[in-house]
Amino acid sequence: MTTGPPSGLEAVRLRWGWMGAALGLLAASALAGIVIGPAGLDPRQVIGELVGGGQTSLSETHRAILWEIRLPRVVLGGLVGGLLSLAGASYQGIFRNPLADPYLLGVAAGGGLGATAVIALIPSADPRLLPLAAFAGALAAVVLTYAVGRSMGGRSAVSLILAGVAVAAFFTALQTFLLQRNADTIRQVYSWILGQLSTTGWGEVAILVPYAAVCGTALVLHRRLLDVMSVGDEEADSLGVSSARVRGAVVVFATLATAAAVSVSGLIAFVGLVVPHTVRLVVGVSYRSLVPISAVTGAAFLILADLAARTAASPAELPIGVVTAFIGAPFFMAVLRTTRRYVA
Amino acid sequence: MSVVVENLTAAYRPGRPVLREVGLQVDTGEWLGLLGPNGAGKSTLLKAIAGLVSHNGAVAFDGVDSASLPARVRARMVAFVPQEPTMPPGMTVTEYVLLGRTPHLSYLGSETPRDLAAARSALELLDLRGLAGRDVAGLSGGERRRTALARGLAQEAGILLLDEPTGALDIGQGQNALEMIGSVRRERPVTMITAMHDLALAGQFPDRLLLLADGRTVAEGPASAVLTVDYIRDFYQAAVEIVEVNGGVAVVPLRQGTR
């Protein structure tokens, strides 16, 4: 028997114990998200309905609430939270920057501009176009942020974030301009900007599922390479990995994940920062565990944040972006304090 | 594995070459020491051989043109240990050394027990078993050097390029590092090129030395032919005395002003 930290292959494998804990948290959050609301549902009946598939004691009304209102919303929250956390963890790895987050890099703002452009300029467009439009805007934003951050002189974690702030401000200004010119859509876009998970059944979920499957698979498969990238581009290249190719692939999939999430739920800030950081404190720095466990934990986090948004000021509903920012902004300040050494 | 470099010219900015038409040959199992004042181009030469900086001229391993090799195949032939390796805080020594197995894994593959065995044997060779579970951020200077070297050994390449393996080490740690490298060579048939700074040690360990100045080769041969009072005065602007030791030579700087 060995003591202390693992020194065999288990050191570089997914830590299934923590993954199991994250899945347990997700299951508990999902159940809470389903049963709590204006009409309380009985947890045992809900589990029976979900597991047993039909033959249960739930009333017709409650069954409709479960299948048509609560469950789609919980699944949507889980997908959005999972995608944003996955993207955050991946950006942190690929940019070797503890502050990287879809929101802080300007990616969310770029996605917002892309989606707004479609809503405002082509009102008749198919909603399934939104993720692609958001992706175009988001990719433009992240490329611009990276280029500007590098031109500001390199290694500082903060220069990338400053670039992200500038890019986000610019894209948000463009978005506002578009809205002013198309005032008839302002209400629709404004509620979307604040972040919202209110759904009309399973439509948004259906839009999101393919993106979640593709991006989730691609980013989880790249997790070993994120560990290799942590020694820097030149050393990664010396180990036979094309750092440019890996960065390109990871940025594309993380950005697509962000864009898909943003296009159905609006700008939900800080999820991609808070969740990977918290998970890192528990499971360690290796992206082999960090990427998949962050995705699962992020799903649970957003389901709980949505539950808070629905119930805190009931019967009114807070925008979920307000809830996550309320938790995330102080958290960001704390992270900023501990990363002071990166600033110089 | 042999290394042949011909007419190698490299520049980071156009018109400002760092290396000018450098040529060298290292036979299988031989140890070449690269010397030269700061800015002479030692690190750039190592990186060019490793395929990490773009250059003109040819680099061949066992007669195979390096430019024709995919990066992953090249990385199985050549391991490069930089002067100041990046060690991500929170990573353990084992995880870090396992990174050396990267060129042996497919793009999306993961390590097998064979890779762990290679990493363990590298740890063993460098006397690092006791540190296997330690955070790399908490290592001392000498331990960091050995850990970086272990990653290079885990790569199981026939050619090992070491940039300043004694950089930032004290006299005991520096000597220890070179003894370790010497013992590695007795265990494994590895060809080595090391950029070296410490002229007291450089004349005692490598088989042969090459002196670079301003990107050109100015002297090459056994230590006694390269480490001479004249060369060191001309290229390092230093006044020294050469002492014969251990079948090699050591360079001792001499004070010029009056006491």
C-alpha cells in the first residue's frame, strides 16, 4: 500500500470518486429543481414517474408540470451550465490563464452580438440558426481578444482579460446600436441579454443537445492535451504536439459550446469561472479530471442557480444571470487576489 | 543515434541572424558540449536541432532529414530539456515526468502501463522515486533540474539536448547534475548535446567541445584544444588560467586589478 498522493497511472486518470460525487450532486440538484416550485411535487412520486415511466400516482396536472415545465427547464439549465463550465475549464487550460472565462474573454458578448443580429435583422429566421450566428460572433471575439492580449505583451494573465473587457465593450456597443435601430425587438433581446432559462417545452433543449454532444465529446477527449499544453507552447511542441493545432481545436469547440449556450439562454456570467476553480481546489490541477468533473458540476450549479432565481423573489422571477453574477463577481475578486502574482 | 548539422542559419528577425552557417557532427553515444558567451546562439542551436525554431540548412538524425519527419516522430528521436522548464504548480513529479511520454501516445490516446514503466525507470535513474508524489512547484533547484531531465529521459529518445543543465545551481548541485548525466550515459546509449555555462565543469564531462561566438563556430575539438587562454580572452573577454584535471581541463578566472 502506498500513502500520500497517487504516484502511479491513477495520478493521470479521471478521478472516478469525485466524478461520482459530482454526478450525485447533479442528481440531487435536478430532483430539487423538479420538485420545488409554486406547485410542490412529491419527490418519491417524481422519481417513480421518471424511473417507472408512466404508471404512477401523479395527477394529470402534476404530470404535465413535470414533463412540460420543470423537466425541460432543469435539463436546459444543466446543459447550459455544463457547456459554460466546460468552456471555462478549457479556456483556462488552453490560454494557461486562471482568469479565462467565456464571459470575461468577450466570447459571450460576441455570441450575443451574433444572435442579436439575427433576431433584429432577420425576425423570421429559424431559431436553430441562432447558435451558428452566435458562434460566428463568439469566434470573432475570442480571436480578437487573443490577438490583442498577446500584442499587449504576452504572459500576463491580466492582459488577456483586459483585452476581453475591451472586446466585450466593443461588441456590446455594436449590439446596442443594432437594438436602437430595431426598437421593435428590444424587449425580446433585452430579456435575453439578462440571461433566462424560461422555456416553451423541449424546443431549446432540442437545439442544444447536438452542440452539447459534439463539444462535450471533443473537449473531454482533449483533456490530456490540455495537461501537455500547461508546460507552454515551445515545450509542448518539443514533445511532438502541435500547440497551434491543439489551441485551434480547443478554442473552436469551447467557443461553439459557449455560443450554443448563449444563443438559448443569453449572457450568464461567471459560471465558467466559478465552477472550474472550485472543482480545481478539490480534484487538483490535472485537466483529465477537471474538464469532465467541471462539466457535471457546472450543470448542477446552474440548476441550483435557476432554482434560486425562480424562488427567491417568488412569484416574480429573477434573471438567472443576476444570480450567477451575484455569486460570481465576489468570487472573481477573490480569484483576482490569489492571482496577483500573474499580474506582474 | 548520430546528429549531423550543415550550414544552419537561423534568425528571429529578418536580417539579424542568431546562427550563421553552423555545422556539427555528433556520433552515436557521444557527448558534445556547446560553449560560448551569452548571446552566442547556444540555445537557438539546440532549439533548431529539436525543430523548434525555423532555420535554413539541414539537420539529420542517423542520416534522415529532420525536416521530413512529423513532429511526433521527431520527438521520439530528440528530447529537449530547456534552461528554465515550465513546471505547472499543482502537478506531481510523476505527472510531470509522464508528459515525456507524449510523443509515444496518439493524439487523443492515453498512457499505458508501459508508459508508466518508462517514467518510473527515469525517476529511478535520477534518484527521484522518493519525490514521485510531490508538487513540482515545491521542488528545490537541483530537484527541478533532475525532474526536467527525468521527463527528457522518459521520452526515450536517442538524442538528448540539454540547455544549461547546471544553470542556477550551486557548485555542489551543478557537479551532481553532470555526474547524473554521465551516469545516464553509462546506462543508456544516448547521444547528448549540452549547452554549458560553467567553464570549470565543461572541460571535464563532455567528450568534445564546440565554441560558438556571435552565431559562428570558432573552435571545435577536445577540451584542451577549445578551452585555451587565447580563445577565452578573445570570445569571453576574460583573463584565465587553464588547469589540467581528471584528463580534462578546468578554467579558472584570474583577477586583473591590484589587490
